[in-house]
Amino acid sequence: MKAVVYEKPFSVTVRDVDDPRIQHPNDVLVRVTSTAICGSDLHMYEGRTAAESGIVFGHENLGIVEEIGAGVTSLSKGDRVVMPFNVACGFCKNCLAGKTGFCLTVNPGFAGGAYGYVAMGPYTGGQAELLRVPFADFNCLKLPPGEEFETDFVLLADIFPTGYHGCELAQVSPGESVAVFGAGPVGLMAAYSALLRGAAKVFSVDRVPERLAKAEQIGAIPIDFTKGDPAAQIKEQTGGEGTDKGVDAVGYQAQAHDASHEEPAIVLNALVETVRPTGMHGVPGLYVPSDPGGPDEHAKHGQLLVSIGRMFEKGQRMGTGQCNVKQYNRQLRDLIIAGRAKPSFVVSHELPLEDAPRAYEKFDQRIEGYTKVVLHPGHALAA
């Protein structure tokens, strides 16, 4: 089959790899119709992880069930399904508690597994024509047949639930004010989710004009951090108090306010200043224990200088960690079907799988309006 394969930093190629096969009675094979490029993929693409040459990327996957293991009971050939980026067993202590992002079964020695991601287990990614899905009864979410809502539904694999998770970690409630740092796909989904949850005022902090325009389009207040300290800008618009809640949708590759270099802790520290005393932070933005490209020795080992004293002084609380997609994807699917949510507003480009190398390059450079790319293997649905 054709698949997107990592070669070296800033280089991916589309080439033939072995087809996946049923390895366990609980597996299914899915013919992928839509698979998205995620900002998290860019960390590997840029060489900022321990990813090795040959890994097949892709953890945001949707398609049609093509082959079924003998132990699968709830799925049939021809079902249209979307898979959480988390690979989970459904029966370990964490899965039973709903913490499917931290499954204790699928990746021995580590809490959590994922498709096509470094250190997240032996699961080939779905930026390919076929995908093996383990524990398929648990991991596949059924969708209405056909092609309707295709680019909305593929976002249920990761960024829509992850943005919503950021708001859940911060316990965003109706009538509150929220500052979301980062207006990339996850940041836009966090701002969108805050509005869906009834927030009265949502600020979206970024520096890329196209991203800030998207945020304003959905009703958020754009804050360009290159034009001044974002905490100060937001406090000016909240009577000097700051916001009730904050979400970090940036992570460890955060940029300094003049965008000249990286400052890995700058968003965390900006949130401490932006959010009012006794407020809460949600941090779905990715932080890693090892960053080969970190700007200093501490950052290379995931050790950041965070203003914990100031956070303590303000009595703030923080929730962190990757999203447990299954906590949210069913309800968010039904919001899409009911016409109450349309997350595909973030999708800027739909391309055939063969265009992945060009798409990675432009998405990484944040140029030509590349805000979110959906690839369609076999050219299905490509526009």
C-alpha cells in the first residue's frame, strides 16, 4: 500500500510499504478515506523527537471497515468508522476509569499508545491506504454511512476532542472568560469548544494572521502577541482582572513574543499572569521529557522554568495530559450530526495522499494559508 513515511528531519515521502494484516481476533482493517496532518506530527517531522526513519505517520484516521477479525462483534464490513488517536484496550484500570489516553495494556512499560507516533507502541500510522485497528470493538466509533460530514468527522480522531479536553481540564463553564494560547488547529478547537460550552468571552492568542482571522470568524477575540505582552492586552479587556480560565494549546515549541526564538515555558508563564487568582489552566499542548532540539540543556530534558511561586501565590490550578478521546467523541459526533457543531472550519486544504510531502512543508512553514490539511488516500473525496 501507499503510505507517508518519515525519512529524516523535514523530509517525508510517499512510498509502498507492506499492507497491514489481521494479527489478533479483535483486529479490523480499515480502508482509509480521510487522514489529517496534525501539529503533533510536525514535532517528529522537524526532528524534535526520537522518531526514526521509516515510521509511517498518521493518527487522525477515518475510513471503511474492510476486513474483520473473528473476535469482533459490533462491526461489519462496510461500516464507516473514525478512530481515536489513542489506541486503548478498554479493560485496564485506566481505560475502565475513562482515561483511555493512558492505557496500560497496548504499549508495555508506558501509559498510552497511538497510531504512527514515536514511543507510542508498534501501531502503524493511517496516512496510508489501510490501517490495522486493534481492540476494534472498543476503538472504532461508528458514523452514518456515505460521505456527509467527512472533514468534520475526521477531526473527531484528535483535534476536536483535544480542544474540548483543554476546556474540560480548565473546567470552562457558561459565562466565563477564557484565554486560549495558540490558534493552530487545536487552539481553534479549544476556542470553539469554549464557546460551545457557553463561555462569554474567549481570547485567542497567536501571531499568524490567517489563524487569528479564523479565530475572529468563530467569535473569539484575536490577540497578536507580537504587538505586545498578551497578558497585558487581555487584562486591558477584562477590567484589569484577567480571565477566569486559560488553555495552553501550544506546548514546548512556544515562540518568544518577538517570534525570534523559542521559549518553551513562555505560554505556561503567560497563562499564570493572564488568569485571575483562583482560576484554572488546561494544558493539552504537548510537552515531552526529551527534546533533542531544545534551546538549552534543561529544555532538552523536558525541564522548564515555570513561575510556580507566582502560580501558588495566585491559588491557581492546572490540569495536563493528552486527551482521552473516547470521553468526548461520541457526544461531539452527535453535535455534528445535529448541526450544532462544524469543526471543519479549520480545514484549509484537502489533498490526495501523494501531495503529503508538499503539504507537510507548507503546513510546517505556516504559509499559503495551510492551517489544517486532510489527505484522501486513493484520491477519494479529494478537492
